[in-house]
Amino acid sequence: MPETLWRIEAGPADLSLKLVQRSMLSKERVVKAAAIAGDDKGTQLKTLLGKNANRCFLSLARDHGIVRQLQLPVDVQQDLKSALTLQIEGISSWPEQEVYWDHLVERPAEKSKWLTITVVIIPKSILDPWLQLFESCSAPLSGATLEGYDVNVIPPRLRRRSAKAQLVASYALAACLVVLAIAFFFREPYQQRVYASQIQHEITRLEPDVKSLVREESELNAVTKRFDQLQKYATSRDENLKALSTLATALPPDTFIVSYRYQNETITVSGVSASALNVQGALAKSMVFTDVQFGAPITRDATGKDRFALTMSVKGRP
């Protein structure tokens, strides 16, 4: 079934809109084109898009974000999202929490040990006003990117999704209702028999499609539940990697970690240092840890160094 959507390009002072139709078997075809300029873009968008707006995809100018190319070992593709999350603050001037981003992976050459990855980053301070503008027009954005890059930096939870399955089901139900209405309109016995036969034929014809839609909806619910579980697990792994990275850079040089445990959103570490109080102070000053407390009394070993055990939480976690 063809899908109709809006392609929107944001210029310095205006918006260029194209209503395009696409399907799996053909290229996109422009159905309508328009331009919006001036300060009242919201009012003009509401008028142009209408109450039942199609999905909208926004393309911003290249200078509204940054693009970086990375080369990472092929082995990281098993957990590429987590590996890239750790790289965001290093390749941009914003913390990872203050940007929207997505990536493209070039197909590696045969037996290549490296992946070439293009990362597109847009600050939230730039994209959030656009998200709010389209939300106010009852047309939440389904995608956003920088000009020339086929990525979608909007997180999946914020995207407006297509409703093809529901649309097909609505058409099928509407067709059944139309046939039933015709049957009740013609009351003569002969006409009732004719249209009753047509109704049964139509129901029989539509029944496989309706059952297929019900089955697909059940499968979609199962996949969505699985995705939520995986996303929760991935978020936990991201916090773990962030904690390990911070420990590696924040601890004093004379400190050695003996054990590390991340459980129930609490981190416990033990180790040896010339000054356990310096270790606590360094971790408390970091941008990652909070509520850094000693989990056991400080002791001294045979070399005169402090043995310590600390518990802490990662900032931002409940």
C-alpha cells in the first residue's frame, strides 16, 4: 500500500515542504509542494498540514549539527550502540544527554578489521524547538536529520509511527459495514438472499486478512515487549561502562582496585591506596558518581597503605 508523507527542509528563513508518495515497488513521487516563510510558521503549518497530517520528516542545514567519522574494530558491532555512546562526548562539545544522534555504518571490506562509522549529531537546543513546533501543529515529527545524511536522530520513543495495519483493518471493517447497510436497505426476500450471499462472500474474502492483522498485532506486541526488556538491559550496560570509564580516569595514580561490583544500580569497589580519603574525594567530585560512602572501616596493610571499600550510585539513575 503506498504511503504519503511530508519531506520538509528548513532554510535560513523559510520551510520548503514536499508531499511525496512512496511504495516498496516505486520511487518517491512528489504530489504537492509548498513553502512557508515569516514568523507565524505554526499557523501556516496547521493550515497546510491539516488535522490528519501525514508523517513529517525534517532536514536541517548542515551547520545545525556536526558529523564525525570513526573507525572502530569490527568486533564492537555486536554492541555498537553502547560503544558509540561512550564516544559522543569525545567527538562533540556537548554531553551525550544534551544531543540527539544516529549513525551510518559503511559495509566493511572482506576480511577488514575496521568499521567506518559516520555519526550525525544535533544539539537538543536546536532540534527541541522544531519538535515542539510540529507537536503544537498536531503533527509530531517522525524523523529529523542533517541535509545529505540518511539517518534519523529522533529517539524511537519520540517518533510518530505509521499506522498502516490499523488503516487496513479500518478499511476492511468499513467494507463490511457498507455491505451490511446495503443488505438492510433492500428488504425484498429475493434482494435479501442476493445481498446476503454477497455479504457472506465478502466476509469469507476478508477473513484471512483480518486474521493476519490480528496475528501480526500479537507478534508486534511480543516484539515490543522484548525490545523494552533489551532497552532496559542496554541502558544498564551503558551505565556500567560509564562507571568503569570514570574510575579509570578519576582515581589517583597510587590507587589499585581489587574488586568491582554493579548490582541493583549500586556500585561497590574495594582497593588499596596511599589515602582512602583522597579516593573518596576524587570520586565524589566526578560528574558521574553520587552518594560516595565508605562501606567498611579503613584498614592499613603491611606496606602502610589504606585498604578501603566504597559504595556509590551513578548520577541520573533512580
